Amino acid sequence: MPNETCGHIEAITDVRHAATRECAECVKTGARWMHLRTCQSCGVTLCCDSSPNRHASKHARAADHPVIASAEPGERWLYCYPDDAYAEY
């Protein structure tokens, strides 16, 4: 991942954390996921692009919510889809 920031990431003042340890969309269909990401615009937790359904990036494009945070234990980073930017927090 690139190690640079963008305006979308810089606008995050309080990082939203996962309220649950499951992908909200995968649960509906009984699908599996690899890793979880939490949308920083609305707080929904969805699966990453290593997962078969890639719900987090689909959500980012459809809802125009650019920044996600890793919802994995011990990981503290943000990623911006449109700017392909990454930042640790």
C-alpha cells in the first residue's frame, strides 16, 4: 500500500471501529470473508478485497464513502480507495 495521505484521510478526526466482527452483507447470504474493514463515513463493517465478495470496496464506490479502517485486531490503518492512499493511526 502506498504510504501517503490524502484529503479524505486527513478529514478523519475520530476513527470508527467495528461494532461487530462480521461482514454485514456476507451474513445475509451465508458467504465467507477473509478480513474486515469499517467504513469511516457510515460505520458499516464489510469484507475486504481478498474476500470473494469484496463488499467494502463495492460499498465505497456505490455510496461514495472513500475511507475504510482495518477492523482486524492489532491493525491501525486507514485506506482511501479513490486516492489509493494509506495512513497508520
